[in-house]
Amino acid sequence: MKLQVHSIHFDADQKLIDFIQKKVDKLETFYDRMVDGEVFLRLNNEGVDNKTVEIKLNGPGQKFFAKEQSRSFEAATDLATEALKAQLQKVKTKQTNGRA
């Protein structure tokens, strides 16, 4: 899936971008009609959980979104992909039940 990664006010290293791409690509096993997506990485100034990850995925006529905060971008990405996984499974269940 084509994924754009935007790091706000810092430069994300390739290792982090590859990690995010790999995690988001795994979501295609739950819903394979994704077209593209965007990821926004932000550093917040306050608190311990100061790293925010926002993931937006686009499918045909559908948009999926998750925003999570954690101590690291990897942990926030894990949380966000889990939230998206639940959304994708819900949509797929509705679609398969509608056809039955």
C-alpha cells in the first residue's frame, strides 16, 4: 500500500518509516481494499507520553483513522494499528454479513 509518512518538526529515520510501513501493510490481511494512507508523527512538549502517531487509511468510499500517544513512536504505532485493525474487522464483518 502506498503510504506517506509526515514527521512534524523533526526528521524521522528510515528505520522508523520502515517499521510503520511494515505494521500498516499487515492491516491489509484484514481488509485488502485499502488504496493509500498517511501517517503523521508529532513530538509533543509536555508529559512522558510525548509521541503522537496519527494514521489515516483510505479505501473505496471509506476512511479509517486512529490517533495514539505513547513513550515511543513504535509503541504508538502498535496502538494505532490495533485500533485500525478493530475498525477494519468491523467493516469486513458488516460487509460479509450483508451479503449472506
